[in-house]
Amino acid sequence: MSLAGRDRHHNVHRLRRLALGEERVSLPRTAFAMIRTADIVVVGPRFRIVGLRHLDVVSGRLWLGTSFFGFVDARQAGLLRIRGRMVSTGEVYIGRGANWDIGLNAQVTIGDGSRISPRTTLVASESIQIGRDCAISWDVQFLDSDWHVVSLSRDDATEPTLPIIVGDHVLIGSRATLLKGARIADGTVVASGSIVRSDFSSTPHVLLAGNPAKIVDHNVSWS
């Protein structure tokens, strides 16, 4: 088969998956999203978006609830509620079953090439930034607030809300949680189940693990 023939075959196969397969999109939801935002937003079945006017897709496409994972049923619902602002740059994928709430005056930004697996939870009260080329596994949580002022015996009352910043090319394992004030440098790997609540922005290419997460290895790489 010629190169052109292989390209045609690949494109037909891709369109078939998007129309009928496990990666299928919802044409009515996609059309509505693209009309309301004037951006390219591809929406899977049972993925609901509230607050489309607060969504900005820059130079690419935002895919919502379309990526195939064998352990996730296509009927699993997802919700993206935007009351503040969300900016997606380049090609960004958010998996099925996501439950995201971007609060009033809060902002979420996601960089080109980042892929977010199913069943993530993101609740933004101030700011959550995810860099380029990140891979975020299933059941990961992003929570930039405790929604309460907590006074501890050993120090002063804590700030209830602090930004979360994730650098470029970061891998976050399943069921990890990023709490307020978490800052992760480029090239970091976060082990599954870790609870990240500190500033690691000055130490790139490390492995974070534990509760609370600590640096357990240096000069880490992943692909």
C-alpha cells in the first residue's frame, strides 16, 4: 500500500472510531460547543459543559470525554462547569467521567499536548495551571482550597486557598492528590497515591512520593 493509501486508511479508521467506536463523539454536543465558543471543542457522549462562554481554546482542539480506556464505560458521565475562566492551548484531552468545577474568579490553564485520563476531579477556587505535554492518570484530584480556615497549635492559621502549578512534561500517577500550594517543576514524576501540598518548583526531574509527598529520587525521566 502506498503512503497516500495508508494515510487514507488511517483517516477512515479514525473517523469510524469517532463516529461509532469507543472514542465516538456526540455530534449535537460538539456542534453546540463550537457554535457557542467559536473554537474547536470535540465533546463525547454524556459529557456536559456548563459555562461555555468562559472557555477559550487557543490554536488547537479541546477533546472532552472521547479518549478510549478499556476500564471506562462510554456511558460514564462527565461535567465541566466553568464559572471563572478556562484556557486550553493546542491539543488537550480530558477523559470521561471528569468532574471539574472552576469557581467564580478562578482560572484554569492547560498547555499543549497534555492528556488527562478518566475520572479526574478538579475544583478551582483561585488558580490551577497545568503545563505542556503532561500525562495525568485516572482518579487524580486537584484541589486549590480547603474552603475553611484551619488553625493549628504549632503555627498561625493557614491560608484557605493557594494556586496549584504543574510544570511542563509532568507525569502524575493514578489517585494522586494535589492540594493548595502544590508546585511541581518540569519533568517531575508523581507516584500513584501521593499527596502533594508543597513547593517543589525549584527541583525539576525528580520523583515525588508519599503522604505528604517528598523527593525520593533525582535525575528522573519518563516517556
